[in-house]
Amino acid sequence: MTTSENNERDHSIDLAEGGTAAGVATAARPAAIAEQGGNVDKIRDILFGSQMREYDSRFGRLEETLLKESSDLKESVRKRIDTLEVYFKKELESLAARLKAERDDRLASGKDLSVELKNTAESLTKAIRETQDGAAEADRELRSHVLEQTKALMDEIQTNGKAFLPYWTVVSRSCETPRPIGPP
């Protein structure tokens, strides 16, 4: 018997115990209906029972298969996500290491260039200073040489001044007004 049949029977017994004739008559009617409902359930069980049990068994297996595949799928996805996470972490570490190495190389190159630039500047300053010193020395030597030549010329003019006097007079007169040199 099913639960609904039991409830109907209990309800009909309660009515029957109520003490009225009408209650007993109504109580007998649900009992008869319950017996017919029970007969219908038996007939249904005979006709379709094996199919229903087969469907229940199939649905049970299908549910178990779906649960197993769902858990397998969850596990597979979780493993793949874990693998991707590990891969991304390794890639990030690799990129961080490469960036650090490149930054260190650039810093070292910058320091090398700075030292090289400083050395070049010092060399250039030294070369400029040497050039200036050389130019100053050459200027001193030239002035000294010109002074010596001037003194020598002055000495020669003083010793041989009378011989150069007519020449100087001619040169000075020729600068004043142009005159032809020769007999008048």
C-alpha cells in the first residue's frame, strides 16, 4: 500500500469511530476506493513495474555517471588551472630575472660610459692645456726671437747707421711725395 492509501484508510477509520451511521457509510466508501486504488497499483506494477525498475536503474546509473564525469571534469580543470598557474609563475620569474639582468647591464654600461666620458674629458682638458702651454711657449719664443732680431738690427743700425742714413732719407721722402729718382 502507498502512503496515500494508508492516510485514506486511517481517515476513514477515524470517521467510523465517530459513532454515526453516516460516518460508517462514508468510512466504508473510502476503504472500497482504497482497495480499488491498491488494485490499480498492483495492476500498474504488473504491467509497468519491470520497465519502471529498469528506468529507475538507468536513471541511477546515469546520475552516477554524470556525478563521476562532473567530478572528473572538475579535477581535470583544477589540474589544468594549477598547471597554468605554475607556468605563469615561472614565466613571470623568468621575465623578472631578464629585466633585472638587462637593468644591471644598462647600469654597468652607463657606469662604463660615464668613466669613459670622464677619461675623455680629462684627456681633452689635458690636450687643451698642453696646446695652450705650447702656444704660450711658441709665443714667448717668437717674441724672444723678434726681440733678438730687433736688438740685432738696432745694433747694426748703430754701428753702420751712417751708411743706412741716405737710404732712409730716400725712403722717407718717397713716402711723402712721389718723385722720380735720378738726375734732375
